[in-house]
Amino acid sequence: MRRFLFAVPIAAIVSAAHVLAAPKIEPDKTVVDCGTVEEGKTDRVRADFAIRNTGDAPLRIENVRPGCGCTVVKFDTLVPPGTAGAIHSTVDITGFHAGPMSKFITVVSDAANNGALKLTITADIKPVIEISETNITLRRGKPHRIAFACTKKDLRVTDVGLSAQTSSSNATLWQSNLPLPVPFKWTADSTRPDGARVFTLELTAPAVNERMAGQFVIWTNHPDKPEIAINGAIEK
């Protein structure tokens, strides 16, 4: 019995291997937590990602798209096999309200395993003044109490008013643009174990001819938080 051996050209093998070669993208992490920052004290947070090419062909990063205009990115465009590139991102948090923050960036590349990699930047923005309410409804004869906490020991509320979204048809233009004064009482209660002072703001509903909805504006003596706006209404 005869056996026939077929020789495969080496150039063809090399060519096939070249066709099969592909870059692969692997981030060191998909989420960077920037920790806790204080509202009004920090303008920007920075998050850096390492992008490794675990494939056997050069990785080309074509674009890194921020999810919003507050995020700016810089990145390496070419990552050879077995090496890592960098993506540097900065989020401008000026004017952001207190609470958890999440921003996203999308890495667009020629990676065989993930051509649109999503990365996340998080932070927890700590309020300058902690407030127990996110919405206020005042009713006649029922004082409404709100708890405040702050490291400023002599924190005071200096004025409270309701800026109504709609005003009475009987009001003149200049009257409709003025906040409706809201009677209040301010008292200091206690000190928490973390050193923050706790206060109570007691609001009393002023007499109104119709239900008024809008934003309660609370003015304080805090240099970093002179105004606090809370949605709410005054019932007739």
C-alpha cells in the first residue's frame, strides 16, 4: 500500500496564522471608585484604567467616548500584544448635587472579544449639609420639622421662601417672581458621634388662597451652601 505525502508550503502556514491573529482587550478593572468627595469642595475626580492586549496582534483603540460632556479622556491608541495601554479620564463635578455619581466611557477598538468596552467611574458626593427631607408639603395648623446635620457648629437658617411654579392670576408680575415668605423656627438639638451638629427647622404654612407648588428655598449662613432648594407645596 502506497502512502502519499502532500507538502504544505511554509508560506501558506504563516499566512494562515497571520489571518487568525487578533487583538484582545482586557481592562484591569471595569469600575473605578473615586471614593467620597465633599460637595462644593472638589471640582474634579480622576479615574485611570489599564487596558491590556492579551491577543497576538496589535490592539488599535479607535476612540474613547465619554457618556457626557463633563468627562474628558486621554488614551493610548496602539497597544502591542502582551503589553498594556492607559486611559486617563477626568470628570468635572462642579455643581453636582450630593449623592452617588456614575459616569460611563466606551472604548471603541478592533479587539476581537469586545469592540465596545464599557467602563464606569463612580463617586459618592457627601453633602455639605445633610437634610432629612427631599420633598416638603406644608398644611395649615401642622408644623413641619426637618432635621439638618453639619460640621459647622453655628449653622443657621436665615430665611425660607417658596418660589412657586405657577402663581395666582391676581398677582402682578413682580409679585409672582418673589418667593412667598415661610415662617420658621431654628433650634440646635445635639451633636452626633461623628462630630456633626444636628439642628431642627420647623416650618409653618402661611395662609394661601390656592395650592402653591414649586421649590422651597432655604437660605443659610454656610459659605459653601448659602442656598438649599427642595421641591414641595403649600396646601390651601
